Amino acid sequence: SLKGHCSPAETKEKLVDVYDVDAASYRPGDRVWVAGRLSMGAMAVLLAFILPFLVLIVSLFVLMAVRNDELFAALGSLALLIPYYYILWLNKARIGKKFSFSVLPMN
């Protein structure tokens, strides 16, 4: 009964699309190891959290200095996140090439 309450990440089933020269050697339902580089995690955190936070904070201070209105500065800095994430979305193919995983058979 305890197994139902504990679900570590290692035991979860995930669906993975395989785009590789050896993709024909894998079949749906095969148990595999999916491995990625540590730098991919750091890049994901940088793009998803750190850079937007910096955009938010810098724009908040700049807008407060330009126009001494807190509401305008807050809404303006939040609005600047829209083009940031839109630019990320436009570059998703280029960014996706940097995030490649290795698939190894599980023995």
C-alpha cells in the first residue's frame, strides 16, 4: 500500500519520441535509460527562470526611474515577459537542438 503513496521519478513511465539512426532498434514498450547532460538542466533553468527574473527586476527598476508610478512599473515589467517568452517560442527549434537526450537499452 505504501507504493501507491511513493512515486519516485525513476519509476514513472514517460513517452519518448526517438529520432536517431538506431531508432529502428527500439520498439514501443521497450524499457530504456534516457540520459541527458547536466549542462542541459542548467540551460533550462537559465532560460526558464533566471533570465525572466532578471528581465522582470531590471525593467521594474528602469520603469520606476523613468516614471515614478508603481502600478505602471509592475504592469510594464510583467508585460515585458510576453515578448521574452514569445522569442523563446520562436526559437524553440534552435533551442531544442541543444537539448538532446541519449537513449540506451535497459538490461
